Amino acid sequence: MASDLSTQTVADSPDMIHVEGGRFRMGSDRHYPEEAPARTVTVDGFRIDVGPVTNRQFAAFVDATGYRTFAETPPNPADYPGIRPELIQPGSLVFQSPGRPVPLHDFTQWWSFRIGADWRRPLGPDSDLSGLEDHPVVHIAYADAEAYAAWAGKALPTEAEWEFAARGGVDGAAYAWGEELAPDGRMLANYWQGEFPWRNTALDGYARTSPVGAFPPNGFGLHDMIGNVWEWTCDWYSAAASLQSPCCAPRNPRGGREADSYDPCAPDIHIGRKVLKGGSHLCAESYCQRYRPAARYPQPVDTSTSHVGFRCVVRIDLERDPG
């Protein structure tokens, strides 16, 4: 069935929270180099989804529009020179623990392209969404997130908006609630406990995704701003150093250019990369400590995985002046 992406405005949903704009320190000088330098920026007020979009919410969108996600569509071989014929089928990347220690520089030890994996079948053809209705939707490529946001009368957040919201008013802290990851041993987010990628002790109660709202909200009342699933932003990835202003605190800063977001390690592949924020249930103290507001990751727009989702915003200034 052809997709009908006509807008259904749900921007006044009670599932959104109004965040007053303000000035804050974006990025970090204490962690990964791509987060530096920490810099002062200003964002205008906006409303943002309380949690990432759930399977239940995404299903309503698909039921209303007939939309087919990137992972449900066979790839065009012309877009992927040299692709193996057996991979010209719908599918997505799925995490699978190797069950033993493996070299951490080789992600193919725990990620595999699984034919038939998509948002309805998050682990592959033999899986479904039973019991996962209120978990974040996953296997979402950038165009899928954009399509949902347009239908909902919303937008995807900028990196600055997302990070400001994630900090919950605790400016400059390592985590969304302060400087300790697990204060007094309390699990405040869904991330990996144990040795990644083979031993997850699941002290937080979840080996994969968790229901939205399973963990306490941050200071703005927002859930899962770190951990659970990575979330798309609308900004093209660029080095943070190239985005700072030499003279002032930029207002509503944006990312770089699409052409500058291409992966320098793959110069023959011109696929833009957007900024992901927040980390996921696969971030661990022993690997990828990106369960922090300042953390960022460049994700190709044509790539979907079992740990990437999204949430939406409504920009208040655009509501006042829709032109």
C-alpha cells in the first residue's frame, strides 16, 4: 500500500514536556575527544517527548499511513557497489552476544546483518513485539524518524536541544543527574553492567531495551535521556571544535554540512552521518561510556540497528510564526 504521510498534528500531546530555553555548557573536556571542547551555547524554548517513541506509537503511525521503513525495503544494489547478492534483502543490524571475550576493536563479533529484522521483528523473522509495546521502537533509519515526526506535526531535535533537555538543569555534570553513574548503587538508566559484549549481569533488570518510564525521570521530567536506545538528531555530524564560536554563545546552533559528515575512513562512500545522542543499553563502563548527555556518535543515515530509536520536539518559536 502506498504511504500517505499527511500530517496528523499531535504536538499538543500530554506526552510532551515544555522545556524553557537557556544557556548551558555543551560538550565535555573530560571524556571522548569528539565531545570537546565544552562550549557555551543558548537554545530557545521547545517541547519534547517525555520518552523515546514506542512500538505502540510507531504502530499507530504505520497503521495510519502504510509506511514501510528502510529495514523493510530491499536495498538498491546501485547504492552499494560490491554488495553480496545474498544481502540484497530487507533486514537490519542485530546485536548478539558472542558468549565469550572477544577483541573489542572488531564489532562484527557482536553485530550482524539479519535478514528479516525490522521494527516489528526486532531480533529477526522469528521474533515479534509481544510484551514490547511500550519499549522504544528500534531498527529506525533517519528517514523513518523524519517521516514519523512529520506525520505527528513535530520535528527531530537538534543536538543542542537534545543535550540541553538531557541535562535536566544539571549543567556540566557527567550524567543526567550528577557526577555518579550509580549513586549509592541505584540503577538510574538502562545500560550494560559487566564485561561487554559477552557478560551482562543486568543489574538494572534489562538485557535489551526497557519500557519507557522504567527508570526515574531527569530534572525536566524526561525519561531515558541516557541509555536504553540511542536517539537521532537532525544535525549532520561534525567535529565539535568546528562548531564553536570564537566570540559569543551561539543561539540554536546547528551541525555541519552533509558533505563534511562523510566517514573519512571510507572515502569512496558518500553517505551522510547524523548525530546520535544518549547511548543505549549496550553502553558499558568497560566499553563505550556514552551514557552521558555530552556523548555523541556519527550514524550513517541509511543504517538501522536494534539499539537506535528517536524522540521528537516542537519548537515554540515556530508555533508562533509557522511561516
